[in-house]
Amino acid sequence: MAEQNEQHLLELRGVHKRFGAVNALNGVDFHVDVGHVMALVGDNGAGKSTLIKCVAGIHTIDDGEVLWAGEPVSIHGPKDAARLGIEVVYQDLALADNLDVVQNMYLGRELLSTLRRLDEARMEKRSREVLKELSVTTIQSVRQTVASLSGGQRQSVAVAKAVLWNSKLVILDEPTAALGVAQTQQVLDLVRRLAEQGLAVVLVSHNMNDVFEVADHITVLRLGQNVAEFTTKDTNQREVVEAITAGQLHSVPGMQEEALA
Amino acid sequence: MTKVFRRLAEGDLGVVRVILVIALIWIYFQANNSHFLTAVNLTNLTLQTAGLGMISVGVVLVLLLGEIDLSVGAVSGLAGAVVAVLNVKHGWAAAPAILAGIAVGAAIGGAQGAIFAKIGVPSFVVTLAGLLAWQGMLLVVLGKTGTVNITDPGIVDLANKFFSHAIGWIVAVGVVAAYAASNLSRRRRRQAANLPVPSLVAVAVRIGLVAAVTFAAILVFNADRGLPLAVVILLGFVIVFDAITLRTVWGRHIFAVGGNAEAARRAGIKVDRIRIGVFALASALAGCGGILLASRLLAVNQSSGGSDTLLLAIAGPVIAGTSLFGGRGSIWSAVLGAVVIGSITNGIDLLSYPSSTRLLVTGAVLLAAVIIDALTSKRRRAVGR
């Protein structure tokens, strides 16, 4: 395939992460490309959360390599990840209900004008632009509090917040888990637009319909190992589910063999 | 019209609601005693509310965090006592004594805030311990005499000095001009950024209302003894802290921590630092309030900052719409709440009802305010879904 000749935006090679005796990640290879949506699927405990937390800098990897645009990098904290252009939208969204849309989008990175005052006009303008670029049209006013928004609108705000920072890679953790049908569609459209705008997107999801609707590629994790990678248009849901539940492991947990020795 | 009612019901117009309540209280007392709305009595009313309002400014900051500070009454008494004892017994000049009193407040608040933020003891418990301890410390500082009378004009003037008519008008014109300038420049900045702006008429109406209230107040003050220094001090603090909470990063982060501390932490906000800073500031402001109260009483005694000081200082902002659950409210609620409570106290004294009536009425108003707060936030949630 063509994109394999190009450099991946983010590439993990043989990444290990242990928590005491538990091998949460056991030699995982993973990559995501600019302009593509990579779905990360797997059963509970497969290591999806650990993997994205390693990329986000919340966990530090024990072994293996992380490459960003082909260059080896080490991510030791959320700040390192943010500097590279990696933003994560967690399932709980981390929005403050009592603040409005603009205030949430700039929380912790407020713009200042003279005399160290908040530059509300500039922040509001940029927030409107980002929401417009993402075609988020359902939010009537960027000055309404997040408490008054629907679940899908909140998700849109959280995604827009991530995009605001010229990020290159956006990781979405179960973005549709708490949403109804119409709002799920809103969010999936938004995910697609992120990729069309030239961002790399990682979508963590349990929902096969969502995955097949928006993902270009699918990486399947099982018991801390990646057991399969599919191109969405060349596979079907049955194949993916099979890999999730019975994908072939290169080492069996509990046995002390070193897979990548 | 129905739109106005809906916004009232949803709590958007919290300030208007409180002003309506104040108007009702004033109409009731005026109907029952024609002395209530005289210049002398209204001036007394503002002097009575200044100390409590100052303590409430700090309380609002703590409430915005979603925390509570039960020690503000005791700290206000202790700070007043420190100032009085240093000034009277140790011969310190007024200014350094006052600064020492405020510094004692800030240190106490910083310590309580650190115990809450770093060790994780609930603020309710830390400040409850403070309430007891600082009352004890007040007795220690006052020593055997129990009462210290203040005569130094540097302290007495704070609550007993009045400005001349001319200065009153100059202050009023300055306040209105500054308000108009800030409104117009904000409108201009939004216009420059191609954002929707309020119509010039709406801005003019707002400025006109503020001007009307300001000039009416000066007319009333000048019909009596003049603009009181205590009012200038209190409103100065309120305007400064209102700007800090609404226009600075630090203020924004207080709201964020009060609304969702975990989101604030993930946004890179140093939550502990915000909490400790707010508690330190709240206690320092309680100290300022205590100094105003001491100045008005011309003395500090063993009951300074005791009895219902704490409860009224917290009840005021809540009556005026600041939420007990964090993240919602404004510095102005400190003043408006103090005016509601002060009006009830003043009016009931005028009608020479017993103080049991005062407590019952204030309690009922507080309960009504909290119920309205609960109902409006419920309604807001319902509308939001």
C-alpha cells in the first residue's frame, strides 16, 4: 500500500509497559498516519487505555521505541505530548460545567491582552473559527455554559478544544459511548472531518458500527499485544470480532518467555 | 416580558432578583416607619453593612471554589484585636498595626488552606477547628482587660470619616466615567474582532442605570454627613476583586476549580496553589472586615467577630445568589447580601421588634434564597438537556 512508503506520524515499536507483575503492554507495534483515522479496538483489559496513556505521557513506557514523524522521541509527561501536538479527549471530557464554551476551550492556556487581562475577544473569535472549521453548527452561542449543552455538543467542544492547539494527533477515548443515535452521528461526522483536515486520529471504541463507519484502519489489541491490523475496506466485522476474542498471541501471558529478546 | 420572567426564573438575572428583594424590604419598612428611608438612616445602614460586606467578599471567593470557611468571623475578631492591641498597648502607628492585622489574617488563611489542599482535610473541618482556636487566641491577645478602646484617628476614621459634598460628586463622576469607559472599550474590542456586540442603546441604558444609582447614593449621603470612607473602602475592594475574578487568569481558574477540579488539574492548573491562595485572601479580607467593625465599634472586646458574624457573612452572598456548591456567583453578591441583611436588621431595630424577629426573618430570607437557588439550577439543567 502507498502509505507504507511514507513516514508514519506516530509509530510505536515493541512497546512494553508493566504494572508490577502485570504486562499491560507486551511488545506492541502501532502506527497512525496523517489524514487517517486509526481505530484501536479490543476487549476490556486488552491494553487500549494503557497504550493511549503512554502516548499521552501519563505513563512512561518501560521498553520499546516511539517515533514521531520518523524521529525517535521520549514522552515523559503530558507536556511532552502536548509539545509534539498530541491531544487526548478522555471519556469524561474534562469540561467545567459552570464555564462557557470559550472559557472551556482556553482553560489553562488563556490568551492575555495588556495589563495581564484576559483577552476575551481574541479567544471568542478563535473559538468560533475552530468550531466553524469543524462544521459544529449545533451550538447556538459560544457564550452559553457547558451545563446547557447536550452530550454530543459537549463532545464537540472537547474535540474543538483539542484541535485549537494546532494539534497533529487527536486521540478520542470512547467518544460515542454515552450518546444517542443522532448525537453519535454528529460526533462521527466530526471525527471524519478531523482526518479530512489533515490530522491523524486515533479512535478508541467498543462499537464496531462506529469503527467501520469512520476508521481507515483498525488495530486490534488482545491481552497487551497487537494481534491484527486491518484496512477497513478489506475486512468485515466478523473478522475483527474474531481477532478481538481469539486473535493469535505471540507470547502467552504467564509464561516467562521474552517475545522480543 | 415572558422572556424576562423566564430569565429571572433561570437565574440569569440574579442581581435584578436581589435588588427586587431589597426594594420590597425597603417598601415594607418605609410603610411601617417613615424614618427608614431618610438620609441619616440610609447612611447608617451602609455603615452597618460595610464590615460584614468586607468579610463576605472573602467568603464569596471561598464559595466560588466550592469550599467553606467557618473561621472568617473568628479571624475578623482576632485581626481587629491584633490591630487594637498593637496600636493602643504597644504604641504602634495606625498603618503598620492595620497591616499587621491583615497579615495575621493572611497567615491564618494560608495555613488553613495548606492543611485543606495538601493534607486533604475537608475545609469544613479545618476552618471549624480554626473557628474555635482563633476565638481562644482573641482572648489571649486581649489579655486580662477583655476590652480595648480605640482612639487613634488613623483607625477610628475608617468607619467614622465622611467626605465633603464636592469630593463625593468627584468620586461619583469618576466611578461612572470608568464604568462607561470599560463598557465602551470592551464593545470596541469585540467590534474590532468582528464579534456580535450589544447595541449602543443597551450599553447606554446600563451606564445610565449605574449612573442613576451612583448619583442617587451621593445625593442621599450628602443630605446627611457626606460620602463615608467605609463605603469607599468597601466598594473599592469589591470593584477590584470583581475585576480579578472576571478579568484575570487567576480568577478564571478559581471558577474552573470550583466547577470541576479534575478538569482544572488536567488543564494544567495548579489546583492546590489556587486553593491556598484563595483561603489566604479570604482570611485577609476577613481581617479587613474585622478592622472596619472594630473602627465602627471604637473598641475590640471578647465577643468581637463572635455570635452571628460568621453566619451572616456566609448567608449574605448566598442570599444574593452565590452558590454553595462552587463555580457560580459574583463578588457583588457580598455587598448586595450584606445590604439585605443590614436592611432587615436596621428596619427591625427601627420598629423596635425583638431580636428574635430579626433572626427569624433573616433565617426565612436565607431559606427562600437557597430554595430559589436549588430550583433555578434544577430548571437550568432541565433546559440544558
